[in-house]
Amino acid sequence: MNKVTYFDVEYANSNNKSICQLGLVCEDYNTGEPFYPERNIYIDPEDGFDDFCIKVHGITKDKVKDELSFPEVWKDIEQYFTNAVVIGHNVASADLDALVKSLRRYNIDIPEFYYICTLDLARKFVPKYVIPNYSMSSLCDYFGIDIDSEHNAFDDACANTDLFKVLIENYSIDIEKHIKKYIPHETKQFTQYLSNPNIRKSISEFYGVIRGFSIDNQITSEEVEYIVEWKKEYSNYSNYEEIAVILEVLNQILDDGMITTDEILALQATISNYLNILTSSPITLATQILNGIMKGIAIDGVVTDDECRNLRQWLYDNIYLSGHYPFDKLTKTLEQVLKDNVVTELESDYITETIKDLLNPVDSLKEQLYSIDDKHVCLSGNFSHGQKTVVEKYIIDKGGIIDLTVKKSTDVLLVGDLECQAYSNGTYGRKIKKALEYNEKGCKIKIMKESDFFKMDL
């Protein structure tokens, strides 16, 4: 063995393991001289990001949006793997698996890989009673190896370089006996990424939208266009059974280029069968449906008498939502408008704007701040400026006080531009929902987007 490549990756999601960072150290094992320069490469995975993965490594979609994609990077790094032994921690199941999935995804020939796994070596030679577990961090702590930043692909690759050499030296390991040929697993075809919470939310909101379309027994051209666009967008996710069933019905409905009210009702029935088996809480599900209904009603820019009355009836039928945003505000608005049983043009415009504000609470309720000194600030979602700890430090340095949860005494709710993908209630998360509910009861919590916040000179 001559040429060794210490290798580590971070990936954007657990579904496809699409690589967003890659660390490489390639050297002559016998002399320690480098074969190629050390590489710390960020990659645009062209795929969705799991919140869990972001929490592990702190890499966000915004951070890598201007980086090269995998095929462009591979042209430059393929030589690191040619006639080399790849060394990493759990390298076969994690790093090489991610690499092979990326090669398959882009129809790139997969070379032969040979590897040594430091996790396997540690389990074989390091007594389990001397360490809490066989993670990289535990082993590095035990052997006195520094990791500059754990779960940074380059720093992990560098630390693994030291770990490998310490294991060989301490236990006189004959490394030739531990070289294995990597056998790629049979993997399913690369799939478009969509998290399960987002699937549930998308389907329940779509159900609400078409309920909104049929609420006045008319289907407008704007509503037809929305359905066509929804079908086009979610055709990418036909590998999900529940979406495939909806797409099949949509294909039948759109076959003649027209959509009737009866066809919309049939579509509702199909989606309703799926909603009946959801494990989401009734309040979460109903709130998502309500958001869809509001979107469906307002999509053509005109809210009619029938739409107002039927929406009010839906609210009455789901009175258990009382106390949950946006039920109370919407009910109060409709009662005011329908007091004389007539919806004027001005009232229609007013309801349309109210619905738009309810659907986009962050945009509609953001307020200008002049100082956060002595202000209680709560953070929600993921932030393009870095991990929450970075943003929290910035706020504390400016004199702010961090609230871990939204309270009545919270002054500012700061919403990350990379908001949580698993938001459960409509287009906003639990913290925003709580802040809006407190504001309905007289509190004055300012809601701001990260991008607006960092534009200000505080």
C-alpha cells in the first residue's frame, strides 16, 4: 500500500445522502509526503436539506448555493481515489455510500474502491471498557487527538489521519490484512427529495385549496392553472404512493383540458381517503386545510358572498379551532363583513388582503427595530448567517436577551430565512403561531425575517 486518501463527507439529507461538503487528505503512506493538495470542498447538492443534517453539520442550502455541483467537482478529485486505499471512520456505510449514490445519480462510471475503516479497527483493537463508545470524538479524546470542528468534513478527514496512524502504532496493526474492496449496494433510483412532514402538509393544504375552489360551485381559469401547476410540480415526487394516487386522478381530470365541479369533488374524495389515515393532530390537520381553503378562495383576487358564507360555515363546523391562529381573527372578520348579509367590493378587497396577511404572517407583521438592547429575542427556524449559536452571540453582543421559547414577555421573534422544512401548521412554525396567538390577546411581539434584521444598523 502506497497511496492513501483520508476521506470524509457531510450530506444534505438522509434520503439520497447528497454530498454538501467533502474533505480529502491524500499522501504516501510510507513517507507521509502529499500526493495531491489537501481539499476542503463545499458542494451544491442540488437536493433538499434535512433539518436533522443541518443540526449536525450546520451547512445550509444558502451556504452552498453558489458552489459547484458534484459532477464538476468529481472531474477534479477522481485522481484522489484512483489506485488508492480510502481511509475513513465508518467509511463504507457512510462516506463511500454517499459517494457512490452521487456517482449513480449523475450517471458517472463507478471506479473500484479499496478501503480501511478506522471504526472496524477500533472495535477490533481498542478495549470497549476504556472508552464510552467508538465514535470519532470518543476515540480522539482517548488518544489525545484534536478535532478542530467535529462534523466538518475536512477537519474530520484530518483527525482521521491522526487516528489511523495512532491505531497502527499502538496496536502494531498489519494494515494489509484490513484492506477491503468496496462492494456498492444495490440502491433505488435517485429520488426527488421531500420530507414526510412536507408530504403531509402539501397534501392536506392541497385538499384545502380545492375545497376553496369548490366552495362557490365555480371553477375559474386561475384555479385550473393552479391545479395544472401543482400537478407539474409534484410529478417529481411520483415515487411517493400517496402523491402517485392523486396524480393519477389529476391526469384523468385534465385529460380533456377542462375541470368540472364534479371532478373537483371526486378529487377531494380521493385526497380525503389519505387524510383519514394521517397521524397528524386534528388541530394541525385542520389548520393546514384552512390555510389551503383561504388560498383557494383568494387565488382569483375576488371573494364572493357565497365564498364568505361557506367559509364561515366551515369555521362553525370546526369550532374546536377556536383559540388557535388564524381561526379567531378570520371568524371575527367574516362576522363583521356579513353583518348586513352583503359583501361589497370594498369588503371583498378587505377580506382578500386579510387572507393574504394570514397566509404570510411573517411578511405582514414584520416591524422595524431601532435597538435590541435589553430586548428579549427568540429565534425560529434555520439561519443563513450560520448556526443559531452564532446568531444568538450576535444578539447578546448587541445587548439582547435570548428567549428559548416564545413567551408573553418576548419582544422579538426572529425567523431564519431557511425556515424549518417540517413546519406543521400551514406556512409558519409553532413559534410564529404562538407569537401570533399572544398578539391576538394583546401582546406586542415583533416578528422579523433574518434578512430584514441583518440589514439594519443596530
